[in-house]
Amino acid sequence: QVRPFASVVRNILAQSHAAKKDYEVQVPLELLNQAEREKRLWNLVLGSIAGISLLVGGIGIMNIMLATVTERTREIGIRRALGAKRRQIVRQFLIETVVLSTTGGLLGILMGLFIPQLITRIAFMPTQVTAWSLALSLGMSVAIGIVFGVYPARRAAYLDPIEALRHE
């Protein structure tokens, strides 16, 4: 019942200090609620930044894999001409994408472990890295690699073997 009581106190003070407002009634619960609203806002902002970063990273992976498909068009044509099925080509390129994104995820985890330790030592601010956040980040990295690697893998698998063999 802190808020109703604060309202009563404000009314009493407003009546007795009608000439000028030389007081302020602060309720810690209201300050806490304001801090919670600010925290939600910052979480939304940081989540948006992380989402944009994941999108940019995924587009980067897709571009790298599309360049790889273009460079290896002749190899893909030879494999298809020798009897490789489309799903084998898709699997090959998805494995490459997963290796690429897993390597990036592991490098990100190393940075995610090193930077908080550096902050703790330099700024004397305690930091904490949880195991679930490391697992989640690696999982997200692999998932982004798979999602953005499907298009280049399918593009490689659906190349016409004869046209691919002519490619220089």
C-alpha cells in the first residue's frame, strides 16, 4: 500500500505548501519500476542490435558459400556427371557451411570469455559468463549457418551437369 499512502502524503503536502512546491515525494517502488522499464528498453535495443548482427553474419556466410559454389562449378559438374545425387551435393555444402559457422561461433565464444575477464581486470567490475549462454551462442551460430547455407547448397545441387562442365 505504498502508492496510495504516497498519494495521501502528496495531497497533504500540496495543501500545506500551496504557495510553492519546495518538497518532493519519492517512492522507491516507483524508482524501481522506472528502472525496470529502462532495463526492458535496453534489452530491446540490444536484442535488436544482436538480431541485425546475426542477419549480417548470415548474409556474409551466404555470400561466401555462393562464391564457393561459383568457384567450384566445374567440380560440382564432374561430381554430378559421375553420379553424385543432389542431396549429396547439398550435404557437402551444408557441412562446409556448418564448419564455417561453427568455427566462427567458437572464435566468438573465445572472445566472449576473454573480454569479460579483461573488463574484470582493468575496470574491476565483476563479470559472469554462464555455460548456457555459451551453448546458446554456439547453437545460434550453427543455426544461422544452416539457414543461410541452404540456398547456396541447393543452388549447387541444381546446377546442370553439362553446363557446369562447360564453365571456366
